[in-house]
Amino acid sequence: MSMVAVTAHGHSLGIVEHPGPASKRIITGYGFWIFLLSDIIMFSCFFAAFAVLMGQTAGGPTGAQLFELRNVAIETIALLLSSFACGMASIAADVRNQFWFQVAMVVTAVLGLAFLTIEFREFASLIARGAGPTRSAFLSAFFTLVGCHGLHVSAGILWLFTMMAQVYAKGFRADIQRRMLCFALFWHALDIIWVAVFSVVYLLGSMA
Amino acid sequence: MFGKLTLDAIPLSQPIPLIAGGVVLVAILAVLAWVVIAGHLPYLWKEWITSVDHKRIGVMYTLLAMVMLLRGGSDAILMRGQLAIAYQSQGFLPPEHYNQIFSAHGTIMIFFVAMPFVIGLMNFVVPLQLGVRDVAFPTLNSVGFWLTATGALLVNISLVVGEFARTGWLPYPPLSELTYSPTVGVDYYLWSLEISGVGTLVAGINLVTTVLKIRTKGMNYLRMPMFCWTTLASNLLIITAFPILTATLAMLILDRYLGFHFFTNEAGGNLMMFMNLIWAWGHPEVYILVLPAFGIFSEVVSTFSGKPLFGYRSMVLATMAICVISFMVWLHHFFTMGAGPNVNAIFGIASMIIAVPTGVKIYNWLFTMYGGRIRFTTPMLWAVGFMVTFILGGLTGVLVAVPPADFLLHNSLFLVAHFHNVIIGGVLFGVFAGYIYWFPKAFGFRLHEGLGKIAFWFNFIGFYVTFVPLYAAGMLGMTRRMQHYDIYEWRSWMIAAGVGTALLSIGVLFQVAQLVVSILRRDELRDYTGDPWDARSLEWSTASPPPVFNFAVMPEVKTEDAYWEMKAKAAHGEPQPEIHYQPIEMPRNSPTGFVCAFFATITGFSLIWHIWWLVIAGVIGAFVTFVVFAWRDSDEYEIPAAEVERVDRENIAERRSLVTAAGSV
């Protein structure tokens, strides 16, 4: 596409001419990437707040006393596997295989729901033990950061079911393929954030 | 059933908000009644409310900003009026009402005047300057606008149902915590900004993607008009800064609604974290506002000096430098926090460094004018007025960037004068210049020059008469946000500022008159050429107002100042290329944005008043709206080549007849 610009005097300037607007797939994917980056910035605020407030337990329990790393490990595995399943769904969408697409999406959803169940039980048990978010600034920051990620996963699962229904009803239309691209990006981004949550909140937090 | 909402929420005992609210309500109802009776409703719905055309959305953003400017301006008149008479007396505004007014004034002016004004102009102009047919995400664009309007609506509802925050335009804890602000005022603030913040973020994503991915053939980065560059920088800042605002306000919401301890005094909360986070958004925010204004001035100065912009590349560099450095100065908003001399010194130096690229810009504009054939039209007056005013504001800014000086001036009226100096002198002068400059492009006729010039002089002089006294009063130790005062030395300055506000108000009235008179006399002010200012960039190469598809054939760009080059070639009689018209695909209109904002309004209002069942209903409604949108089968329609050709030939014939008429004289 690119060509070298030539001035009126015939000198080559070596400028690569811009070829014109990008394709719809690139525009959609690019815009969604930018959204994800902004979302990561929002998370980074919650991370910053957690880092500031980590030691502010107000005489209440610390991370080391509260976190059960075994559960967190299971959560992590569930989420990483769900990303793998989501990748499979993307491949199935690329080759337009309805059956394997739906299977892979169901597996993604089941793993995502497993993650959410474990997280929900962790939250419930903390609150039952009197270590809810109102106990101390540390716990406020903890519940907000981890809960925000959980909310993203929940929204992702709602999106996932909508996506399944749409592919079932409309097939692999170009605009639906673009939407699937965005969903896959979203789901993988949640993994990236979880890796940071796992390291900063649970690993560093249980040392504190 | 209705949460905290009872009939007591309507402030029957306070005449000012009630009368103001009543007048606004009657005005809205009258306009609605007129629209319905005159049968304009289908037109409004089809052509504006559901429109996904970037030009229409840009105009609606601008209109929202201008209406809200009148609201924020009324607050300003009330405040300055109060202080002009409140020497050793209570004035006419009780403290709890005065506090709401200064909070609402700041919130409205930043979020619902300056933001929609710059976003509106960027929306309207940028695709035209890039030589393309629309933005990257047209429907999302509409969603973004309507969410911004939702935020503005919620702020205005607070006038008559409940009250607004009394905490200042940034709700510093612990004052904004439930303990000290138990009423719904802060909640109105929080939810309207959360909702409009989503709208702004959407606009930012949209415009960055547009500039980076949707440019016409040959529109290399270093051929983009300066306004596109400043749009890019400003929207990059939106994407990086607005999530911080969303997160910070979310933490305050959690504190207030669920008893969390982010910023509370007890249980380990850290209120200085709020200051850090909010200003990590807040300082980039001022550059989000002023960078597009810099872009407007670049276009205006270059056009009306009849010269290409001086130092184009240094201007690009300065813009992007400001974009980066603006994230490294936030602590200068609270030097008095006591972060220690080293930290304060670093942020003080960074704050002075950011004045350097701004200085580069000023010199570039001056050198653009130097040796040029300058036409002092209204936009150019605003641009020159800006240069003088902004330099003064910049100098006082460097002054408060010195930490020891700041310890004396912090939270004084000197600071108030400084930021009004840069925001009015920078942003407001800029958007006014842009509004007058691009108005003929949007509507096909010019604004009345005479009235515009009178408006400029009243505003320009009124600005100085209002804010120079505030610098003086600040030097005399007067702090901001005082409802009354007992010190005699301040009194004359407060009266002078009151007089200045009267001048500013007259200026605004002239601007309203300019718009009304121009609409009434639009036939004499009509622009048939599409290029009324003899300008340089691509938006002037199409008709005024542009057809829905902007360009019949997307232009191919070979140089900077692309349209100037085209005109020069045509003037030299170079043969025009044969035009091959193709059918054009355009996005279909969609009510998604409007319906979504409807549910956002319901959700926001019921969150403020703790009406939980309605919150759930609103969220479900918004989700259903998106699913319905996602389910539609065709999102585009085709304009046949013959229709494109008809529209374009008409435009070309009109222009040609003008050229031959001019040639025969």
C-alpha cells in the first residue's frame, strides 16, 4: 500500500504515505484495547489505595491472618483455564464452528462461575468472622480491589451468555465476530489483572 | 418505597432555588409544548436525538455547554453579588445556600460547560479535518453525549429536589463523608459525575481511535491540522485521567453508602489519599480543557494571518510534552500537605517546566502573526485577547508553583483569580473563538460580526475588572469560599469585582443577542462558498453545512494545510481530477444513546435517594437496551452514487458561480 512521496521537484522525501482509514476489525479492536487500558488505570487506583492502606488494620486482622492461599490457588487455576477455554472459543469462532464455539464458551462460563463462587464464599466467611470491609481501611481496600475484579468477571459472564445467544441466533456475522474479538480481549485482560491481584494482594498481603 | 425521598426534599423555604428552578421548569415546558404543537417532534427525534452523525452530536454537545454556561454564570453573579454587599452583614445568601452555589458553580463550569464545549468542537471538527466521513464509533458517540446530558440533568434536579453538595467543586473528605455531609448533596455530585464521566471516557476512546486509525489517504501524522494533534493529546489525557476520577469517586461512594474506610478519620482511613488521587485526575483535566483551546487558536491565528502555522513541528512537540508532563505536577495543588521540602521542590520544578512548552506555543502564535496579513475578525480578537490574558495567568501560575509563595497564597482569592485567569482566558476564550470560527461550517451562515465584537470587548474588559481585584484581595489575605467578611480593606475590591461581573454579564447578553440576530438575519449572512474565512484545512473544502457524508469523494492529502494547497493549485489553473462517485455506506441512526441515558437518569436519581428497587429496574433497562442494540441486523445504509453526485455537483456549481461572478467584476 505504501509508496514514497515525490515532491514537485522530483526529490524523494522517503515519507510513507498514509494509506487511509483502517478496516472495521482493526478500528473496533483498537478502540477496545484503549478501553481496556483505561480500565487497567482504574484498577491501578484501587491497587494504589490498597498499597497505601495495607498496613492500616486499625487493630483488626491482617492479611496473613485472613488469607487462605490454597483457595486462591484454586481460583487462579480456574480463571487461567477459563482463559484457555475462551481462546478455544475464539478459534472455533474463526473457523465458524457453532458446536465447538458453544462448548468452549460453556466451559469458560463454568470456570468463571467456579471462580466467582470461591470468591463469594471467601467474602462471606470474612464478613461472618467480623472481618468485613467496614472493619478497617485495609479491609475496605481489599474488598474493593478484589470485589471490583469480581464485578468485572460477573459482567463478563453476562456478556458471555449474551454472546452465546447471539452467535446461536445470528451465526458468525462480521460484526458479531468483532464483538467476540472484544469479549476475548476483555476476558484475557481480567486474567492479567488477576495475576496482579494474586501477587500484590494475596502473596505480598499474607507476608504483611 | 421512595427511599429517603419525601416531599420535604423540595426546598419550599428557600425562595431563590425555588424561583430559579420554577423559571427553568416553565421554560423547558414551554419549549417542549412549542416543539410538540408546532409538530417538530418527529424532526427532532429523527434528525437530532437519535442521530449518530458526529456533526449533529458535536452541535448538541456545544448547545448543552452554552445552556449550562448560563446556569453556571448565574451562580457566579449570585456569588459576586453576595460578596459585594456582605461586608459586616449576611448579604442575601444564607451560608448553607452560598456553599451549594460555589460548589455547583465549579462543578458545572468544569464538567458541564468546558468539557462538553471542547468535546463538542472536537466531535464536529476532527473528522472533517481528517477528511473522513465519521468518527470510529458513531453510536457510542451518541451514548457518550447523552450520558453527559444525564449528569447535567441530575445536577439541575438537585436545585429543586433535595440540595447540592456544600463541599466545593472537589468534595474533600472528611467534610464530604457521611458524618459531616449527611444529606443527598454530595450524592448528587458523585452520581452525576460518575455517569457523565463514563460519557467523557467514551468520547475520549472514540476520538483517539478516530485520530489514530481513521484518516484519509495521505493524511500522515505530520500533516494533520494542529487541532487534530491537540485533540489527540487531550483525549489521551481523558483516557488516562478519567478512570482515576471514576475510581476515586467510587471509593467515596463506598465510604458513604456502605461504611467503608478509604478517607474517613477513623479505622485507618487516609484523607490525603483523596487529595492525591483527585488531583492526579484534576491536573491533567485542566490540560484536557486547554489543549483543544490551543488547537483552536492555532487554526484561527494561522487562518486570519494568512500564513501557515509557524513552527508546526515544535508545536506538535510542545503539545505532546504538555500531555506527558501534566501527569507529573499534581502535588502542587496541596504543597501545604507537608510532604516535605524535597517532594515539594520536585513538584514545584515540574510545574515550572510545564510552562516552557506553553511558552513555545505563545511564541509560535506570535511568529505566525508576524509579517502576516492579519484580519481582526471576532475569532481573531478572542485569540489575541487570549494571548495577553493567558500570559498573565501563566505568570501567576509560576508564582504559586513556588512552594514557599504557595504557603501564603494557598486557598486565597489569589488562587481563585489564577485559575479563572487561565480557564476563562484560555479555555473559554478558545471555545468562543472556535464557536464563531466553525459556526458557518455547521449552519451555513456566519454569526453577526458587530455584535460579536461588542460581546468580546465587554467580556475581555469585564474579565479584568472582575479578577484583578481578586488577585489584590488574595494578596490582602482574603481566603476563598467566604460567605461574608468583616475586613474593610477587602471591601472596595469586592465591589469592583461585582462591577466586573456586571460587565461580563452584559458581554454574555451580547453573545446571546449575536446568536439570535444572526439566526433572524441568516439570509444576508449566508455562506455559499463553504470557505467563508479563506481558511487552510480540509473542513472548508466541503459545503456549509456539510452533507451527511462530509465528502463526496474522500480527499487525498499531499501536504500540510491540505485545502490551501488545493486552492493554490486550482488558482494556477491546474486541471482538476475527474471525479468518480461511489455509493457511500453511512451508520444508521439509533435511539440507543437516548434510551440508555434515560435509564442512567433513573438509576442515578434512585441511587441518590436510596430507592433500591428502581436502581435494579434502571440497570436491567440499560442492559436490555444494549442487547436490543446488539441484536439489530443492519447498522448501515447506503447512499447511492447518483445521490452523492447530485449533492456534490450542486455544491460545485454554487462555488463556481461565485468564482465566475467575482472574476467578472
